[in-house]
Amino acid sequence: MKIGVSHSRYIANKVATDLASLSFAKLTKGLEVVVAEIEIIILADLQNEHSLEERVRDMMDSYEDEIEYNFVDERELFKMIKKKLASQYNFLMSYDDRFNNLSYQILSTLLQKELLEFRVNDIQIKSMIFKSIENYIEDRFDIEDKVIEKMKKYKRKLIVGTDEYYIMFQKLYENELKSKGGL
């Protein structure tokens, strides 16, 4: 369930759109400004995870011979080291905890920058933000499956990993998001 950088804009858009649709909330400076602020928060979280993972890879590289000699499962070792170092990077390993923290950061930033007004409890808004993130993650896999199925039906076969494949995948992915009201 790892979030990729390419999904940050989509998640930000989903959260902002869901906030804008609430009858008891108002985006004071428009959707695009809110999307941009949310994306900054998500990208900072992803950058933090990337830094942590780079540190883990560096550590593993320095013990490459010992890992190979002892037939250590590198994926499990990676997870163990990442978990051990997570607190140094203020990184939450549990996706629920991480999304909850992101929801809090998003709400705090939107309030601090006066981009959001609402007439309910803060917790209700934070919960809605959390649910938006969670819904996007759940929908993501269905959308990806639909896109892959569409691409398989093309007469001209696209090669996975090529620029052409990636561009077509992104275009179809965005079209699916639009059809679901996510863009």
C-alpha cells in the first residue's frame, strides 16, 4: 500500500474535492490553492520516507557480503532496519497512524493558512480527510486494474517499462479518476 510520488496530486485533489463538497465547510481561497497545500504536505511525508529508505539501503550495502554469506532475506532485513530507524526520522510505520498524522497536518495547515472554514468539530473534519485518503488508496488498485485491462486490449502491444507505456497508463488512469469524480 505504499504511496508513490505520482499519487500525491491525486490524493491532494481527492481530499480537497471531498472538503469542498461538504455542506458545513468552505474552502476560502479555492480548490487549487488547497490542493497545492495538501500536496506539499504529502510530498514532505514521501520525501521523509525516501530519506529513511536511502539510509536503510546504505546500511545494507555496507553489510552486503555478510548478508549474502548468511543467506539473509533482504526484504525482511530491510523492513526490520526501517522499523528500527523510523523513530529517528519521525516516520510512522503503520499506514493508519501515518494517514491519521497526515490528516492532522493537513487540517492544521489549512486552518493556519485560513484556507478552510467549517461549522463542526475539528475531529469530524480530520476524520473526513483520513477517509478521503483511505478511499483513494482503496480505489487506486481498482483503477489500476481497469487501466491494465484496457491496455491489454489494444491492438498494438505496449511494452511495460517504456515511456510510451507509462504515458498511456497515466492518461488512462486520469480518465478513470475523472469518471469516478476524482479529478
